[in-house]
Amino acid sequence: MDENFNQKDQLALHEFSVRYRLAYAKQHPILQQNLDTVTQAVRDQYEQEMDAKRSPSVEPPEPTQEREPEEPEP
């Protein structure tokens, strides 16, 4: 059997995956409340990041200097 799918097999697999996702979505609908919760969480995170970029009052931490590894004593 050829390990590479030919174009006909790829199309059949794609069509199956589309039908499978539609059937799954029908069996397991996503509640609007869940979407609203996620949307609000993403919005809050985005606003926090934008506020942090806008306010220069918070200075970034100083970069640490790299040290040479200490040699063990004999």
C-alpha cells in the first residue's frame, strides 16, 4: 500500500473530518455563557497588557550580569 495518500484519499479524509466536526458540534454544543466567560477573560488580560504598556511608571527590572562559573577548590 502506498504510504502517501493520493488526491482522492485526501479529499475523502477531509470530507469525513468536516462531517465529524459538524456531528460533534451538534452533540456537544458550546454554551453562550462559556463563550462569554472566555471572551471576558481575554478582554481583561488584553486591557491589563495595554495598561502596562501605556503606563511608564513601572520600570522593567535591571538585566542581571552574567557571571563566569566559579572553579571548584582542589
